[in-house]
Amino acid sequence: MLFTSLSLGADSVAIPTVNLSFSAPSEPKDLVSSLNVLVVLTLLVLAPSLILVMTSFIRLIVVFSFLRQALGTQQMPPNQLLVSLALILTFFIMEPVGKKTYNDAIVPYMDKKISYEKAFEKGIAPFRSFMIKNTREKDLALFFRIRKLQNPQNYNDVPLSIVIPAFMISELKTAFEIGFLLYLPFLVIDMVVSSVLMSMGMMMLPPVMISMPFKLLIFVLVDGWNLLIGNLIASFR
């Protein structure tokens, strides 16, 4: 009886079918719609990477990595914590840019006041302005020379394909400069500890084992995280 009732219940349930067949578009507008869907899906896949390279994330994560190496703590803080901290600070720094994009592009597009082409143009404008403000002219000129393009009349004429790579290498240069400044005080501590150990004849003892507690102590006493994060945020224009 149980199997009979289950079989009757299964017969009464309609099983949906999924059609995965492909067919050639019958009209040009069908092809345009398909291409639009393809573009949207591609942007959704690349969106996380594009957002990271167009924001302050690059400088933050590189500086945090340099700090960990300068302290000599190896895997402390762990990578997951450093990435999470860099993401949170990125959201904090980019909040005004995100709000402007939302008010100027997303809200009018959701209200059907502008097209998605216009929404994209207005939405990318705050990010373009942020990147150009933090990009050196020398880096912009480099990619203009590679493309063999004429110099633009103003920053609005700079194509996005040039702004993004120029911004990335500018951020890397700035992050390396900050990393160098971070290394200097900790390098002095390593040299002092190494000299003291050599003068005491303790050459078999690794200097890093002795210097790391002193570096951590000094970093905590000067409130290093507060100073570092405060200056990092202030370094963005």
C-alpha cells in the first residue's frame, strides 16, 4: 500500500523540463539581446577583480604584507586577517565614491530615467576621478607612449584602459615607498641585536629570535596600527 501511494503521488507531480538547446537568432534584435546578456555575465565574473584594482585595496594589502615581513612574524597576522582588514578599510575609503556612483548612476537607472550606457558612464566617473587623483602623470604618459596616442586636453579624455594600469603601477610604487619607510626602524633593531650577539660571541643564536620581541614591543608602544592606518587613509587624495 505504501509503495502504491508513493507511485500515485509521483504520477500526479509534474516534473519541469529544462531546454538547453541553442538556435540561431531569427532577427538582429535577438542577437543584440544575447550579446547584452553575455556582456553582463562577463562583467559579473570580472567585477570583483576590477573593483579591487580600481580602489585603495592594492596599496593597503601590499603595505600590510611589508609590515608583516618587517616585523619578522612570518604568518602572523594570517593572510585572511590582512585581506579582511584591507577590504574593510577599502570600503571605508571608497564610501564617498560608492555613494556618488549610487546616487548618480544606479538610482536613475533603477527609476528608468537613463539608459544603462549612460548609467555606466556616470557610474564609472567617480572611480575615474579617484584613480586619476592618485596616479602620477609619468605613469599616464607611459601608456600614452605605448599606445602612441596624443596627449589629452584634460583628464576626462583619458581612456579607462589607460587609467587603470597607470593607477595600478602608481599604487605599487607608493606602497613600496611606504614599505621601505616601514622597514627602516625594524632594520635598525635587527642590526643592533645582531651586533650585540656577535660581541657576546653568541653567533649561533639567530638574531631574528631575539629582535622580534623588541620589534613587537616598540610597535605596540608607539601604537603602530593606529599610526599606520591613519597615515594610509590620509595618503589617499
